[in-house]
Amino acid sequence: MDGPLSSTGEDMGSFENPASNAETEADDTIQQESDNDRVEEEPKPGMKFATDHELMAYYMRYAKQQGFGVITQRTKREANGRVKYLTIGCARGGKYHPSHSNISRPRPTIKTDCKAWINAHLVEGSWVVTTVEIGHNHSTVSPQKSRFFRSHKCLDEYSQRMLDLNDRAGIRMNKNFGALVVDAGGFENLQFQEKDCRNFIDKARQLRLGRGGGEALTEYFKRMRLQNDGFVYVIDVDEELRLRSPSIRHTWQIDTVCLSSSEM
């Protein structure tokens, strides 16, 4: 099936031309990659940042180049809800505490109680780093591999747009993902994996089916009911006639059972 495959303008078919938007999004992506490639200095007490977002962005870049993932370990808020204290650290920090139901069969965990972290306080409108620990109690990975830690993965808007356009055109995922690899100049330049693209498309398809899907299925089932008095259906929709996710699976199961019964 013909359809859009890449941002090069190759076989865009009858779809809207995303050239101008794609170029803008591509420029934003290039700027983001440039920021990510910037070598960050080691964190030190006294470093200041205008916002907690800038603080987090800095530590994420530092962690990526050092080869470890990041989580927010602790926050404290003022009475008005504003964050005033923040601890950001290695994703392997802390300990795994199994629930009472699986003590005998604990789940695998990456937690090693790693102590690499930074503390920061909000002081007179600026975020000031107060405490720094940089040592890890586990091995780290190369920057090329660290981009696949959950905290460093980023499926940017441009890639999301191309994935959605190609999926609507009927392009299979392996070719859809392959087009992004070509656009990026190789796997090593992507901040995500094929499974991340599959997850995105699965959610996008559910949203597309949800918009008006309930009304369409209801009309279909009504026609089936007129053709077969023994046909029974149950469908769960919200106030806007959108299918609720759990009901999609149950609806098709009921449909299959009824069709199978009618053939006996």
C-alpha cells in the first residue's frame, strides 16, 4: 500500500503535506540532540539553576554521558504545594521491598541501593545544589547504551508524527521504524527502540478506534441482531460513545462466540 515513509518527501501519497511542520520538528530534534551531546561538568555543591526543570535536565544529561539512569528519589513541598527540596539520583538507588504476596518468589530487580545522588533546595527563587554523591556501587554503561534507559528514552514529536502517518497508510512496523532509522542516519542516533514505537502505535490505534468506535460497533451489532435472533452483544462506551479499553477485548470475544455458535 502506498503512503508516506520518511521526511524526505518520498511517496507521501494523498496525505496532507507535513513538509513545513516536519522541517520545524526536525530542527527542534536536532537542537535537542545538540543539547544532549553537550558534555556536562560533574555536579558540585553550590551550583545554581533557575528552575527544577533546568536542574533535572542538567542531571539527566550528566547521567546519560556517565552511563546510568535517573529517578526522582525524594521531594518536599511547601504548604502551597510548591516543591522546595529535591533529591535526584541513580535509578538503581534504594532497595526492593517485595510485597507480602510474593515474598517467596520476589521479582527480579535492578536496585542495588546505589548512593549516587544530588540534593537541591529552593533558595530565594533559585535551585541550589547542596549535597553531591557521585560514586556508584555497580558498573555503568557507555553513553551509546545509556540512551536506552527509561529515563533517557525520548520518542520525539517528529517521530511520533511520522509513525502515525505511516501506520494510517498501512505501513508495517518494521518498515515504519526502518524509515526513522534511515532519517536519523543509523540506529545509534535514535533515542528509542522499535518496541517503544510499537507501544506508541498501539495507544494511537486505541485512541483512533475510541473516537466514534462505540457508535460504529453498536450499529454493526444491531444489524447482526436483525440477521440472527440468537446474537447477543454487550458494549461499554462513555458519554461520548467512545469504547472503553477493557470492553474492546470482551466485545470481540462475545462476537466470536456467537458467530461460532451460529455455525453449529
